[in-house]
Amino acid sequence: MQHKRNIRMQRVLLFIILVFLAIRAKSQVFYACKSPNGDTTFYLMGTHHYLPQKVKLDTILLGSYLRDCEVVFSEMYIDDGDDGYKTVVSNLEKSKRYHNDGLLKDSVTKGEYQKIYSYYHSRFGVSKRRFEWASYFRPWVMEYRLRYSGKEFYSMDKVLYSMAKVKGKVVRNLDNENLLYAAFSELNSTFDIQWLLLTVKGRDSIMTADEIIAQSYLKQDTASILKHRSVDPEYQKYLIDDRNRHWFTVFEKYGGRTNFVYCGLAHIISGQYALLKYFNSKHYSIKAIDISFLRPGDE
């Protein structure tokens, strides 16, 4: 009898664990973090940077939280009143280009160049003119410009920035030039010409992973996103960890206020310096806020 009771309890415990894991596997992308004494709140909006036009962002809900905030922080580098903004942007733009104003065609053979163009033309409907325009930039920049510059996509970050400005909010940069330059250098190294050629040949899995991540984001399935993200330690260090650690010092200057942060979701949930881990270590209460991504046919 006791043995059967123990088995039953084990099954109940297993069921509870499975339910807990199921809940954790499908989490949210929008969080409210409140300080122990209640005087400071940080709203964290994890973005995917680009969404299909058919997917509608819940601007009414987000607008209500933006309205209640004093300061908004942006991962997208913007003019926040710093006198050196133009110089920083100029230097960052240079880091996205080939050395000595080179082009993609200077780094590949004519046959490879044609194969790369054919790939983007057949898969994304890219015109010859648009492809040549994008080929002035490094492969990772070119990839984003060709995949997401069409009218079928929009930038979440730009939408949130516009919403904040319309509501008269102060928008601050999270990053500084050195951190962004280091991140761009890592992207230049990781997603280089060889990566591009492997992608065109269908031998690189990153694009497939990106597509899975995009679908997982709309489902707010953070477990799937973490599973398919790059786990390269250098990539994590320069694109996420080092920048997050700097962001912590920025956050510390804005205590006693209600703040809104929008940045790539990976910054919020990924690695030992994830924003959620930071606020948890500061004993903030953390609450996931439901937000929907409306698509045609959704109720």
C-alpha cells in the first residue's frame, strides 16, 4: 500500500515538474522589473528587430507602458543629444564596409558573385540593382539589407523609437562606440566571405536557425530561441555579455524612476549577464507581461 502511494506521489511530482517546464518553455518577451522598495521600475521589451508586415505589434499595450515611463533606452544607436553622435555613426558605418571602399566582387570570383546574386534573387526576389547596392557592405550587413529591406518587413526598434518620441519621452543609448565597434568586428569575423559562400551552397545552418528563431519569437517560445542561438563564446561575449555589463552601469544611474528598455531578446534571456539575471540579482520582482503579435486570421 505504501509502495503504491509512493509511486502515485512520484507520478504527481513528475506531472508538476513537466507542467512547470512547459510553462517555462513558452515564456513572454515583455517583462516588468520592480525594485524591492518599489521606487524603480524597468520594463524590458525583447525585440526580434525585424517582423513581417503582416504581423502587427500591439502598439496600444506598449504605448500605455511607454506613456508611464520617464526614460526610454534603445539598443538601436540613435541621436540622444551627444555632440559626438555624427562621428560615432560615421566610424560605425565604416566598420560595416570593406577596407579601402572595396566591394563584394573584389573578394570573390565572377562565378561566385553570380551564384550569390542568383541565391538572393531566387530566394528573396532581390533585383540586380538592389543586390549591387547591398554588396558595398560586409556579408552580415548585406544579408540583413537584402533579407529585410523590402516593404514586407519592418523594424520593431524603429517603431518603438517613433512611439517614444511621439509621446515626448527622452530616449537614451545603451551602448557606446567601443562596444559597438567590437560587436561589429566580431560579426565581420564570424559572418565573412566563407560563411556567405557556405550559405549560398546550402551548407550553413545559420539562416535556417534564424528562420526558426523568428517563428519561435512570434510564439514567444524562449526555450526554442535559446536552443537555436549561436553558442560561440566569442559571439556571446562581444555581442551580448560585454554590452550587457555596460548597460548595467547605465541602469544604475536611473534609479527612482520608471524606465523602458527595448533591445534584442537575447540580451534579456541569454547568458550569465542576461538582463533578467541582473535584475534578479538586485532582488527586483520580475513579472512577465502578456503581449500578442496579431496576424491575419487571428481572433
